[in-house]
Amino acid sequence: MMLFGHYQLICYLLIFNQILGQPLINPVPTTYELYNSSLLMSAFYKRMSPTGAAPDGAVSVNHQWEIKNATQWFIEEQRYGCDDISAAIFANRSNLLENGEKLFKWGFGRQTSDGGFNNCSDCTPPGIGTGDPFHSTSMFVEAVAKCLVLMRQSPNFTMYESYINQTLPKLIEGVSWLIDPAVMARGIGNDRPYTHRRYILAAALGQTALLTTNQTLRHHLYTIAATFAENGLALQNSSGFNPEKGGYDSSYNAVGLYYACNYLVVCPNSTLQQRLGQMLSKSLSWELTRMYPNGSANFTGNTRVTGNNKTDEKGPSGKFKGYDYKLTTYAFEFGSILLQNETLHNESRLVATYAGYLPQRWIDTIKFYFK
């Protein structure tokens, strides 16, 4: 096994310089163009089952909270509706569109008058707010914004126009709550140890800015989004990873790169786009060194997702967090598109195959590492 690991390291050192410094594609694709990938079509859009949820749309712990088997719900759990909607947009799967919209509807059904998803003592019945309000809301808002952008940029825009018009005001209310100075000050304090959260916020605000017709709000959102992105760039370690809790975490590094790509393609500042491209190039090169040749991840040294239930963090459901192979697949594939790099595309396929998103094709693995 050690010999295998050494061989892997040598292979990645040989291709490191092929990725490092790779220029950003010009012109930068739209969000729709970024997601319109044949690999993503094969791995997710055509193959995924509807996201599991209760009949009313509550996902995971949120359903458990409804039936009083959990004391807390989290608005972020409803973000998976965007997976269904994305598959519907690209693979024409109407049942998934309905399911995704149902998940979003459950979430917005708990939105309070201030735009957030908070405690509501004067509601009928009184409502308890989401756990981890700032971060959880930012994840939900980002997913909704992204899917509305995909709908708007789709060639079939007219099919989705009514839903966009119905949902956009609720999205803007949620974003307005996030950027309230008092709310944001508390949220930034809680987010400080986690670099990837800067890119979630940048994507959430940048995508919403693209959607709104209010020019003052658009400028304000773009400005705050850029500030979060700049902050994330400043935190990158010289070896390439984006820090989590004082060290590196290969899972959350990939998650952060996924959200950084979502922001990059809506960022209106070409100079900032180029700097994000440089960050992606360096960080994806580092990420490659944390992957085994079969597409599995090396957990050694991770600060958050360690592969050890004694040290792993727990998610909203109370279960230990596992490695995020789905967003790692997306991060490598987006990197391959934005940096025009075939190595990253091949790695994305390997990860997707290892994780079961694609059928196993051993010949591809052999060809990739022995060509």
C-alpha cells in the first residue's frame, strides 16, 4: 500500500505543473454553461433518484423535527431541492422538478417576516427557528439562487419564468436578512475558522445580484460578495489548500472550490475572476495530492472529516460527516472546464466512479495512470 501511495505521489507531482498556473478560460462560461457537462449528465442528472423527503417536502432531520423525534431543524437541509431541479433542467425530468420545488416550498414556508428562518413567537402556531441560522440560511439561499440562475439562463426559460417570479422575492428577503449588519457581524464571527463559508456567501450574494433588477441592491450584493471572496483568497495557504479550523481538510477544501466556481462565473470583476482562477489552479493541484488513484480520498491530517468517528464532526442529522465525493466530483469537473484541463476532468470521472455515481470502468483507470 505504501508503494502504491508513493507511485500516486510521483504521478501527481508530474502533473502538478500542468495545472498550476493554468489560465482561466476566456470568455468565462455562464452558470448554465458550467453545469451543462456531459459527465455531470451521466453521473447525476440522468441517474439520480428524487431527493428523499416527507410528503410535505421536509428533508432528513427536518422531518424528524416535524414528528418530534428531533429538537432542531436546519434550513440548509432543504438545499438539496436544487439537485432535483438541476436534473430536471438538463435531463428534462419533470418529476424531479416537482420534487425540488416541493423541498424549496417547505423551506420558504418557515421564512419569518424579517426574511430569515428564525424563532417566531407570534406565529400561529409559534415557530422555532433554524439551527445555526446564519450559515444554514446562507447554504439554502445559495442553492435557491443557483437554481433560479440555471432556470433563467436555460433555453427553456419560459417554462420556469412563473416559478422564478414567484420565488425571487422570497430569495431577496432571505439575502437581505443575511446582509443585515447585526446579523452579518454575528455570522462572520461564527464563520471565521471555515474558509469555505466565504465562498458560499460570495456565491449566494453574487447569484442573487445577477437575478435582481434593483440596480442599487445588485451593486450592494456584488460588493459584499467580492469582499467575502477577497477574504477567502487571502486565507489560502501557500501550499494550495484553503484552511479549515487551523489546518487542511481535503473534503471541505473541495466543497469550498465548488462554491468558489459558482461565484466565479457570476463575478462581474474580470480581475477578481482571474485571481479566483489562480486560487483554483493551485488548490485543485493540492487537492489532487489528497486523492488515491482509484478516486478515493486520503483523510490523513484532515481537521474535520477524518474517517474516524472519534474525531469526525457531526452534521445536522446527528450523524458523523463523511467525505463529500459529490462536490469533489463537481469541483474537479468545474476546474477542468474553467482551466481547460483534461487531468481534472479525468480525476472527476475517477471520483464519480469510485463513489458510485458512474458505473465502474477499470480500463479507464488503468489507461489514465499508465498512459
